Amino acid sequence: MSKIDADVEETTRAKAAVNPRKRGPLFLGLMLAVAASGGAYYAYDTLYASRHAITDNAYVGADVAQITPLVAAPVTAVLVSDTEMVKKGDVLVRLDDTDARLALSLAEANYQSAIRRVTALIANDKGFVAQLAGREADRAQAAAQLSSAEANFEKARIDLDRRKTLADKGSVSGDEVTAVETALRTAEASLASAQAGAAGAAAARDAVAAAKEANAAMIVGAGIDDNPEVLAAKSARDQAQVNLDRTVMWAPVDGVISRRQVQVGQRVQPGMTLMVVVPLQDAYVDANYKEVQLAHVKAGQKVTLVSDLYGSDVPFTGTVVGFSGGTGAAFSVVPAQNATGNWIKVVQRLPVRIALDPAELAAHPLQVGLSMTADISVAE
């Protein structure tokens, strides 16, 4: 046996000879250490962890305003650049307004023409009233002439009958009978003419009445300003004015210009995104909490937030606004299909919207997308 092997065997025998009574304090110390660790964890969970919901899966967001044209036109001026601060109402982009001005001039001309047409219709209605009165007088005159012709015809017929009776007795000559017959034919012709005149007068009166009704239908129940034709022309003019106004694009909110994608000379189409305005003063935080952390989280609870930008030296104060309607997985482009044989349960995260203090945001601005750590005090 070598010297090294001898030393190892001697050390082993020495360890085996240790008094078993010394092991007791070692096990007791180990048990006390485990108990102390468990007690510390219990105290931490009871006094702090159970009263706070904490996550670092939180990011700054804002309801950005997309600047999109509503008319098609070339760009004549872009007055802002990326990162520039703008106020609500500041001019961002100007479009060529030549076509819009011409369209407005045409719409204005059509509007004025409509007013004149309706004015003429109202004047025509008064004229039709006078014409109708005249045709009514003509019809009455024709009716009187017809009555006279009928009376003359009846008289001529009676005279003829009498002359024929006397002629049979030889009391009148044949020439006199012939004259009476001629008078009867004349009265008959006059009667026919009077009947035609009465019919013509009635037809003329009915024609004027129909024309008056047709004219009245265009203006009944409305004046010039509220006539449908005038209103349609006015609406077209107003739309042309709106299209002209839309050639100047304004900032809808206060904020910072981002993602500017428009250049002078570019022809834009309705719906194109030219830039966005980010209202940093209205920024909020979306904190994605695990579902197991949300049992005691409610709207209105206070939140302490720390950003990676400023660190723990600049804490932010927030308030829980509410919860998203679904988890991120539920609203993903390809949602999970859990009804499968190889399903594995994954703890889901639900976005919680947190409002920030505007005064703190003004003092320490935050940009969209920055990381945050959110601590919700659920003890409240």
C-alpha cells in the first residue's frame, strides 16, 4: 500500500470515528434555517406579495392620430418633420386646390341657377292663376253663346213648323217657307259653332289647370330656400366647399409627428397614411398580467410604475382603468386551437389599461413603446 492510500484510509477512519452526538446540532441548525426561510417567504407573501400585483411586461401606448387625405390631389407643401411638436389646428400638409376651386365655382353656379329656376316656377304659378281665370271667363262666355245658339235654333225650328202648317192652308207663300228653312240651317250651324267653342274653351281651361298643378307640384309646401331642387344644389355646393377645405390638412390633436411618409409633388389618394401625430400628453400603459395575478385587481386601484428610461428614481403614479376584452392569444392573427390532442396549457396574459398622471407626464415625457414595470396595490 502506498503512502497516499494509507493517508486516505486513515482520514476515512477518522471521519467515521466522529462522535454521533455532534450531528444533532447540525440537523437542528439546518431545520431552523429551513423554518426561517419558510417564515420569511410567508411573511413576504402575506405582508407584501399578496397586496401587490407586479409585472414588467408593460409598455407605453397612446391613441395616435393618423393623418390621411380625404381628396386626391398633388402635395404642394409639407410643413412639419418627424419628431416635431405640433398643436391642435397647426397646418401639416397643403394640397393643390385648383380642381377643388373649379368644382366649387361650378357648384355655386348650379346653386344660383336652381334658385332662379324655382323663382321662375313661383312666378309661373301666379301667371297660371291669371290664365286660369281668363280661361274660366272664356268658358263661361262660350257657354252663354251656346245657350243663345240653342235658343235661336229652337226658335228657327218652331218658325219653320208654323210656316209649313200655314203653307198647307195656303196662308203663306213658298218663298217665306224657304226663308224660314234657311234661317233654321243658319241657326243649326251657329249652334254647332257654339258647341265647338264651348268644348274648346273647356279644353283650354283644363290645359291651364293641368299646367298649374304640374308647376305647383314643384313648389308646393316649400319656399325658395327649402325647395328640394335648391337644397340639392346647395348640398353639392357645400360638398365642393368641404373638398376645398380638405386640401389643407390640420393637426387633430397636440402631439409629436412620427412616421412622416409624404413628400412635395407626391399625388396622394384618400386613405393614404401620410404621417401620425402621437399625443404623448395622453399616453397610457398596457400591462400584460398573468391571469393568476388578476383575482383582486379592480378598476380604480392605484398603480406605481417605473420606466426603463428614467429608472426607479422617477416613479409614475397611475390608476387602473379597465381590462381588455380578451387575451393577446385570443386576438392574434392565428388564434390558438386548443381543441387538439396535443394541447398544453399555457398561462395567458390579459392586458390591463393604466392611466398616467398628466402632470408627471409633462415633467417626464414617455414615448410610445417604452418598457415599464407596473405595481398594482390590490390591498385597496
